[in-house]
Amino acid sequence: MVLFFLFFNPFLKDIRTGNVIIREFTGHSQTTPLKMNVNSSKQIDILFVDDDGNGTSIEGFGYEHYWTEILNALGASYNVWSVADSGKPGYSVLSLYPIVIWNEPDYITSLSTDDVDTIRAYLDNGGKFWLNGEDVLYNLGTPPDWLPVTNFEDRGCDTAYGLGDTIGRSLVLPLDSISRMTNDPSNDWSDILQIDPTKADSSFYAHRWSWGNFYSGIVGLRDDDAGTGGTGPGKLFFLAMPFEALKGSDRIALLSSVLEYFGLTFQSYDVIAKSIIFPKKFSNADDSNSISLKITSVATGTVPDFWSKFIIKDKAGSTVYEESLLVSGLTQNKDTILNFPKWLTPSLDTFTCYGIVYLDNDGNHTNDTVSKSTVTLHLIAYDDFETGISQWSGTWEATDERSYEGTYSYTDSAYGNYPDLSTLAGTLNDTLNFTFFSDAVLRFRTMHFIEQGFDYGYLILKDVATGQKDTLAIFNADSTSWYTIERTLGNYTGDYVLSFELVTDPAFNEEGWYVDEFLIYGTDTDLSSPVVKLTPPNTYKDGIIGDYNVKVYTYDKFGIQAETLFYNVNDGLWLSLDPYQYLPDTFYFTIPSQPVGSKVNFYVKAVDVNLNVTTTPVYTYFSGLILSYDDGDADAYYIWGQGDRIASRFAPLGTNKYIEIKRIISYWYSDQNTPLDTVMFNFFLEKDTLPYEEAVMDTGIKFYPGEQLNASRPFGFTDKEMPENMKFSSPVYISAIKFTPGDYPVFGSDQSEPIDNNAYYYYMGKWYHFSGEDFMIRALVDTGSIHNDGALLSFISPFKFVKEDSTYIPQVRATLIGDTPLNCITVLEVDSGGTIIYADYDTTTINPAETLTISYAEWTAHSNDFDYLFKARIVSEEDEIPWNNSLTKTVHSGPPYGDFLVWDPDPNHISGEFIYTILHDTLGLKGYYEDGDTTAFKFYYPYLGSFKTVWVCLGQYNNWYTIKRSGTTWQYLKDYLVNKWGGLYLEGSRAWYWDPQYKQGYDFDTLFHTVSYAVGTTTNENVSGLPSTIMEGFSSQLFGQTTPDKIRGTATGATICMVKQNGDTVAHYYDNGDYRVFGSSILCGNLQDIYAMQDYITRVYNFISQATNIPENPYIADMIIKNTVFSKELEIELIIPSTTFVNISVYDITGKLIKTIKNDGMINGKNRIVWDGRDNYGKEIPSGVYFINSKIGYKNIQKKVIKVK
């Protein structure tokens, strides 16, 4: 923040602080700003030639109105030449203007041979010319030589589609109202163009149904080298459709785009007046006294020069103070305080202050018609007690004993101690009413010497109608120095009387209570919506890899109540996101990572405290990186025959990088009677900048556009996934080849900007090259680095469990993917309940093919039965696209125990992670997950008796884990059951029959009281629970299950409870009185969905834990507030069942957000939080009713509290 102090000088002077310049002018009035844009090139003028024959639309406007209202809105400098009034302009007129827009009428053009010659001369001399009219060529008959059109048809236009070039971009321009035109309002006979591609580029494509026929073609073109014969120094844009028939917003977009092509750019800025800061004292104590205006900017760069003004008007509306400042060099998103000097004290009557900022369009302060923002404050009451106490009544007096500024202050008893056993009051004479203000603030300076614990001072607001008194503040003891009291009064409606009251007891008295610089001011009710700015993703260039973080700048002078981001995937249901972090005026959202190729739409909605709403447009991005993209509308066609192909070039982004192609998307157009047949994708490598035809890679992927395209839908696209590991470290061409006989029209090239300037297509046996163009194929890819790709592999130390007060040396393993050494820093942090309690780093070089052990400083576990989160990451400027540069690990202090232990030695981990997630997250149970082999599981041997249940997941044929009978693992599992009386779940497709027979596996039949007798026969079937068993009513489809062992029970043993569709029995349970077991040859991870898994796992846990219901979690999500009436601090106890994200926020009775106390992850257990009663800006909140909202995971809890003084 930059603070400027300006002193009076009758001459202009510059005051420089940093890069911001403020110039002071005196007594300068300004006009009221209206417009919203700044012309960054102020000297460029436009001549608009109105050649519409003085025609008017049925709306009553001349056609020039539809142009000039947009030119005005853009802040453009222009003149209008009316052909009806002044005749045709000659070259001598056109040459005075760098840009000429010539608008012809609909149906009949008036261009003559002389006009054609005039325009040619203008282009030959470097002019920039826009010719507009729907029937220009139809009436001329032969295109002029400077217009690169080879043929045309008078066919019509419903909607124009931008082709992605400098002008067309991604604009879509539907004709909003053909009826505005006076001639034949039921039809639009726009010219459809065929252009000379060697001289011009197309900008807009259109299509139209008419009389049962479909017409399509080019309606807009640009020529970058316009002049005689289509070659010259000029620039030309021709639009063969009616500009006046477009919607207002589309006219703004199109006109801005064309003028930008001509070199006339427009930039929108918002400079906002945020708040008024009053001086310490309203009296003119010295020349440095000033009133201040805080402003901020929302812009994409440095803001052009702008003016700020401060005005004060009295109750009668007369101006009593006015000053202006010119500010230069204000940068984006920056707060600045402007100080207006020469403060003159107004009368003590109420008055209103206006702080205004203007954006200046011409630099000389005579045309302030661009942007305006105003903040208003109303001074309701003020007294510095320098001229007496006429505004007050009661026993209080003015005194010169003490004063904050100046000579006098206001006190209960002047020149002596206050009396005993009395009530001394000073009351403001004027009745206060805050009804018409959005907010009101009371502020004064005070000092007091009051007998501590016996005598008290009260600041009282009394309701005139009811007589009820509210105590706004209580004063006691000795303050020894002046300090500021501030209270918010905006919630009070009606008439009130304010007073100071000192109440004393029968004994001992002191000097008393002093008040100075008394002020009450109000702010207007906010009717303006919040300002919301964000930088959207570049939809047509970049996809998003992983999570997408959205930073949103939002400003409202009275505060934001809520901000929400809404998103959907592939045009599905809208989902909402709350910000994961916010700073003053800035909100941060994270849209979760989506599968490569997904289309993600999102927008942001902001609501201020007065319920004004701003909703942004919908933005779009794709997951993955889009190397080439077009808008789906072509500017040229050719007949596509068998063996012909179109292709696009894709290259890794930088040296030593690769791309892995995930999906390819092709856009097509088909004649309605002959839709496209089979097409095949192939790949060509590059050699000598042309596709290397001998190096074709046949993907075998065929597709049938004809299934999508028909008479009612001639446009469409094909989206195909690619085989895995399609990685390329050198440029490659994706080629779409016409596979079957027959000739069909197909999209040709368009003008979308490619990833580089090498693009080709293959037609009739020959490769054609178009510099700066691409084709109707795009690729969604993942990117990677061939070299310099550092990876963190695992934590070596500490283990998952540590001892309290023991010291460990943390270690991680790192490696390098590639053949170039990587210079990097590895960082290690330890998180304890959301607080980083340990951090260390190591600077190292990882060499190719090296696995490196990195050690850090000692760490000590200081708590017992506590979870620590270890976080490690690699940081390197050389590692542009990290492959696996972060690790996290939870370390528990103390011996392991809990409701469950999941051991998942299955190499594919099909079920274990699902089991852990459901037991821990869904059912809220305490437990651990181990995915190592027997060596890792040995650690748990001494602690198995500390777990209520153990879950063993061995996997499925043909890649599974076997518990050998020669090992010790089965002995500890048996001991857990027989001597610890535990509950065991064991699953494995070959663990029951096959392993004991053929792989020296332990035979679990004895423990489980089963007979395993054969290998199953089929896969991917339904599985059902049997009647009168714990699985009765259960049913699910199986996926990926390969030939599970068949199991049956014994006469006095296990109960068979599940059967496959073919009759194979595959699951059983057994209760021997001391322990319980559940065995299965199917894998629960292969059940059809998470709901079936949850049902299955819940039933199993209920049985093996010997419980009839899920055991009660000792920590059920709750928020406990014992002292719901508080004055200083509020103690909040949170009970969290499992480590999760927690948000705690405070709202007032209007629903306004006051304070966000917590917005972070918290560990399970009981957590104590103390709130100091201050808002998000550090101010103590006033007395009143508030609501504490907590969100613990998915559970919302609200409690009411009362703040008192």
C-alpha cells in the first residue's frame, strides 16, 4: 500500500512515490463519467460512412445507430459521413482517417465505379477498410479487383461462426432480428463467398436452411495485404451480412475484434473508490490535515491516468469543499490512499462526503466520460468540543484539563474528582436514526480514571419508542492514555438517544472520564453488485493437467457474504465448490482433476452482504493438454476420396520432452445425402519437415462419422481414446484416412493458430503445406520430460509407528528418470493437526539411473497416540513437468491398535484399499492399512491382539499372493484367533484349494471348518447371498473375477453364505464360540460398485467383530460450546471422528459472514479452539446474537451465541 501526503501549492507539481505519480489541481470541476472502456491509442480516428440511403429500421432508428452506439460504448473517436447529406466521400476525405467503415444498405447497394476506385486508392496507400453489406456483390455483379472473391451466391445466413482467425476467433453471431431490415424482413439474402485462398483468409462461416435446402459457406473474409489486384499495403475486412441484425453484445464483440485487427485496441479498467478516511481532527489544526480516499484497481496492467475528486456538501446540498487529484501509474489490483489537502472545517451540522474516481480518456481532463466509481459517507454527528458543548445536555462539562487534539474535551466533572454515590450523564441533543444507512459507525477517543471494580462508565443507546437501553461499552479502572472506541450501529432501526453515564458508589472517587473527537457517520445502502475478476483458461490452447486452481479477485465496498464456484463435467450436473482459502478480496478454488479428455465448464457467483449478486460467464477447459484445437467450422472444403487423408502435426513442448497422446477428436461436415463412411487413424513420423510416409504406425482405430451425421445434423465430431503408451519424443502427424470407396465433401483447413507453423494435408496423392494453419484434428495429451525428471520413491524412516519422546532421522529415497543430472532441493515437513512443526531441506544432485537416500535433521515424537503427517517434495527449476515429485505418509506415535488391521499383500491391491476406506471413512472405525508382503506384516505380529478384526487380501489368479505353510504368518494368524479371540476376514481366489494343492500354501480349511474341493470355472457373473445367512438379500455383479476356488462347509462347521450364478459356492463364515472368521474366494473389490462393497463389508464386520451393529465411534462429529453467552473469548470444542477438513465460521443475524475461525484439515479426537470475538478485519464485534457454523467433513452443525460487553 502506498500512502501520499500532499500539501497545498497554487502551482501544479508532481509528487512521486515509487512508480505512482499524483498531480494536484485546485478548483477544477469535472463532468459525470459514463463509459466503461479506455482507448489505448488515443490519436486513431475512424470515419464511418453511412451509405444506407437514410433508411430506418422498424425500431425507428437509422441503420447508423446500430454502429454508433457501439462505437460510443467502446470510447472510440470517430466522425460520421452521411452520403444522403454530403454525397460520396472521395479519396481526399478517406485519406484523413486511418480506419474507414463503409456500411451499405440491405438489398440494394449504392457503390459505384468511382467508389470502387476511391477504395482501391485508399487501400493502396495503407488504409484499413471495412466494407459491410449483405448484397454488395449481388448488386455489383463483378467483384472489384481489390476484393479477393472468385465467386458468390445470394443464399442467406442464419448464424455466422468465427473460424478462429485474428477476427473470427471463437465468435458465434446469430442474427437477432432480421425484422429490423425494411426490405423483405422475412428473409436475409446474405452473399455466400468463394475466396481466393492465396490472397485472403476467411473469418466467418455461415449456414442456412431455406425452402428445404441447406446452404453454407463463407460470409466474412480478411486480407492482410489489400490493394490493387489483391496485393498492397492496406488491410481489408468484408462482411457480407447485416451488422444491424446482430445482438448488441455480439456487435460489441465483432466491432472490437475488427478494430483490434486494424490496430485500435480497447482495454477495460475498473478503478474503485473503496472507503473514506477522516482526519484525526476536523478542525483545521495545520495544513497537513487531510481527508483520505482509499482506492483500488481491477485491471490487466497499469491503469491510464485518471482523476479523483473529493466533495463535501452540507445538509442543504451546498458544496463546502471540493478538491481534485490526477493519478498516474496505478498498477493492477493495488490499493492506494489519496490524501486531499487544505481541509476546511464545515459547520457542526450534518454533511455528506463524496469520494469519486474517473478514468480519463483524453489526458487533458476535459472528457472524463469513461468510468466512474463513488463512495459516500454521511457525517451524522461530530464534536471536538473546541467551541463549547451546545450539542449536549446533562451534567457533563467541557474541560481543558485533558484533550486528545486541540484544547478541550468532554468530561463528567471538570477540575476535580467525580462525586460519590451519583449518576453523571451527558446526552447528545439530536435524536439519531440509522434506518436509511447501510451501516453506521460511532467513533471517539477516550481516557478514564475510574475506581476499579466499584465505579463504572456506560455508553448507552436508548430506544425512544420503547425506552429500552442497550449498553454499547463499559468503562472501568485507569486507562492512563487516550484510546479509540468504535461501535457499529447499522442494525439499529428507529429513533435513538445516545448518552455517557458514570455511576459511582458511596466511597472513594477519582479524576473521572474524558471523551474527545466524537464522530458518527453512515454509509449508503449498497445497491451495486460485487466486482468479480478472474483470468479464465485459454480454452482453445491449453488443457488442464490435474487439479485446476482458480484465483478470483472479488471486491465489494461493504463486504462479500458468499462466493461459490459451480462446475460440471461433460455438460453434466452442476456441482458447487466453496473456496478453500480466501484473503482480502481474493478467493481460491480448486476444481478436482478429471479424466483426460473431459470437458469442464465453470462459473463463479458472488453475493455481497446486501444480497447483490454477480455471476461470471461460463468458462470452459479440457483436462489434458490440447496441442491443436479448432472451433468446428471450416472455411474450405474438398471432395474426399478413398485413400485421401488429412493430418495435423503435434510436437513435444520443448527439448527433452515427450507427449503421450490420450484422445484424438476430429470435426466433420457431411453432405446430408452422402454421410461419411469408415475413416481410420494412422500416425506418421516427421522427416525433413514432411511426414515420413514409410514410417506409418497403424493404430487399427476405425470410426464411422456417418453414425453421427445426418440431414438435421451435418456438423459433428468423433472422440476416440488412443492405445496406451502412445509416447512421442519427436514430432508426429495424426492422420485421418478415408478408408472406403466414395467421394464426400469434408472440412479443409481453417485458420486456428497451431502449436507451431508446420501443418500439412494430403490430397490426391500430394502433401500440401499451409504455414500458420492447422486442421480439423486436435489431440488431448499428457506431457512428460524425458530428461531431468526427479521422483520420490518412498520413506525409509521413520516407520509407520514411532515411540513417544524417541528421536528419529527421517529419510526418503529419490531417483531420476532420464540421462541428465538433476540439481534439486528436497523438502521435508511434518504436519501436526494443521500446523507445520518440523521442516528441513537438502540440496543435492541426482545422477541418471541413481537411487539416492536423502537424510534430514533429527525429529522427535513428543506425543503418544497421535498421528503426524510427513510431507516430502522435490523442487527444481530444471524439472519443468514433474513426474512424481511429492510423497506423504502418516506416522503414528505409540503402538498400533484399533478396530481393524487390513493386510493387503495382493500385488494388484484389488480390495484392500476399498476395505480400508469403507471401514475408516464410511463407518468411522479406527485402524490401519499395510500393503507390504510378509516381511512388512511381521511388524504387527506382537500387536495383532490389539485389533478387534484383521482383514487379509491375497488377490486373484493369475497374479496373487500365497501364504506359505513353511512360513510363520499363518501361525500368528492362528494364534490371533485361538488365543486372542479375534475376528479374521480372508479373501483370495486361489487361497483355499489351489494354493495348498499346488503352491505349498497353508491350508485354512481347518481354521475355517471348510472343505475346498475345486477351482471354479467361469468369470464375470452375478453373486448372491443365501437365505438364512448373514448375506441374505445381498446381490451384485462380479467384474474381473477369474475362476475362484469352490468352497463348501462341514456338517458341524462353516456356513456357506454366497453362491455364484453357475452354482459355485464361494464364501462362508464360522463361529467357534471364541473367534469368528469369514472366508471368500471372490474379491470384494470386484463387486459392481462402491455401494455393494459397503453392504458386503458392513455385514462381514458386524459378524467377525461379534457385534450386532457397527461399534459406536468414540468420536461422533459434534461442536460443543459451553459458554454461549460471552464477553471476550468463546471456547469451542470440536469432536472429529476421523481426520478431515473443518470449517468454522461466524455469522450475524442477517446472515453476514463475520469471521472464519478455521478452514483447514484437523485430526481426529477432541480439539479446542478459542475465538477472541474479533471479525475478519481484527475488529471486536459489537454485542448481539451470532451463529457459529461448523462443517466437519460432510456434517454441518450450527449453534447460537450471545456477545455481551
